Amino acid sequence: MFITFEGIDGVGKTTQINLLKTYLESKNKEVLSIREPGGLSFSEKIREILLDTKTEINSTTELFLFEAARSELTEKIILPALNENKIVICDRFYDSTSAYQGFGRGINLDDINYLNTVATQKLVPDLTFYLDIPISQSLNRNINKVKDRMESNTLNFITNVKKGFDKLSELYPDRIKRIKADDSIDQVHQNIIKHINV
Ligand code: TYD
């Protein structure tokens, strides 16, 4: 089973992923949790480039770098783990590219969909949790954080990214579960595990 978590920055994905991992392990499941971009030394290096505020890259290069990191992670980590019947939880996957590089940067969505299928060898998550909070709240949660390159984008960019996630969850309601993430940590966790059948 392949589960992904999505949403704008500061929605609490990491906390919820850790809680879900613990929950699944309490049911005797073997769980691998990873993050995108990253999860592998090659991909972590790409992550560093992508998030470094000193990096100046155009949107297309940015897109290719996210896909490059994803291609390595999919082939070397995700597919082998799924073949061993592990549950894989990934902090972001290709929906982030559709939302950030597509809706955010304005790159053609058909092109992005195509590159997504190439990078992932057509792997589709079984379940995606879109953690949804108002933008004002996500900005508040990040207020004391040193911002990386992606977090330094304009409010207009974040607004478009959020619209992207909203739209994706409408387009794929069977796969993408939109979870109201401004409730208590435990309430959000309970709403997540309602969708988990183990
Ligand atoms: P994330 O790991 O959520 O950042 P952090 O650990 O700092 O919370 O994601 C890194 C950033 O990269 C985030 O701003 C979203 C962005 N991103 C894209 O723009 N496109 C992508 O395909 C992915 C996977 C992430």
C-alpha cells in the first residue's frame, strides 16, 4: 500500500505521518516513511539545491529537478519496498508537482502529468491525504521558521498552489482525501485513520 501526504507548507504533514506510522506499526505492519524531494542521498542533494535560497533556477529546471529526485526515489526505494509488501508513506509525491509547478508556476499541466508518469513509472498512490488549512494559518505556523526557497514565494503563488490542491482533490475524490487540518492533532489523526483499512 502506497500512501502520500500533500498540502501547502505548514499544514502539519510530518506530525500526521509519524502518528499514522505508529498506528500502522501497532497493527503489525511494516512501514517505510520517506520524504520528497529526498529520501536518498542523491535526492537529498537535489533537495538542497531546490530549497537553497541562493539557487536561481527557472521553473522548467525546477520541474526537472523535482522529477529527477522522484525518479530515483521511486525506483530505488518506493517500488522495492512495495514489492516487499511494506506500507510506504511518502511526504509529498507528484501531486505536489502538479500543485506547485503547475498551478503555482503556471507550467502546462498535461506536460507535468506526462513527466510525472515517466518519473514514477506510472506508480499511483493508493491513498493521498490532502491536509487542508487556510493560508493565513499556514503562514502563522511558519512565522518563526527560516524560510527555504520554496517557502519564500509570494502570497499569490501560495494561493494558486492551494487552489491546485483543492482542484486535484475534486478531480480524484476516490484517491485524494481532503482532511481539515486545523483541528487538534488527535482529531486530524482520527479523521485520517477512518480511511485506513488494515
Ligand atoms: P517539504 O518537504 O514539505 O518542505 P519542509 O520539509 O521544509 O516542510 O517540501 C519542500 C518544498 O518543495 C515545499 O515547499 C514544496 C516543494 N515541492 C514542489 O514545489 N514540487 C514538488 O514536486 C515537491 C515534491 C515539493
